[in-house]
Amino acid sequence: MATYLYETIPDSASEEPVRFEYQQSMNDAPLTNHPTTGVPVKRVITGGYGFNVTGSTQSALVPSAGESCCRQGGCGCS
């Protein structure tokens, strides 16, 4: 099961959206309404954080969203 981030869709500009996490299968369709309140929601896409994986003599760079490890020379591509 994957955990997805959702956000309520406010009725007016003065209303703040509320974010919540929801576990569901990757094969399930995204939610369209909050499972408890029924308020309309949308899935929020997040991620793309680069970080270094360490613990050996080499450090592997995990690329940020839109980047390629090959461009950074970190995956052994020629």
C-alpha cells in the first residue's frame, strides 16, 4: 500500500485547503472526495528531493525530479 497526500478543494478564496494522507493501492483511482467528510479533494504530487546515500567508500547521488543520474555521472552510463 502506498501513502498519498491529498488536499481539500476550498469553496472560496478565504477558505484554507486541508492536507491529509491516505493509504491505498497504486492500482486504485485517486480519491475525488474526502473519505470521511465527502468534501472534494485532489491528489498532491510531491517529491524530487536529492540526497546522498552513504555508508561505503562511495557516495551515490540520487537525482532530483527531472534530473538524470547519467548527467551527473553517478549511474555508470557512458
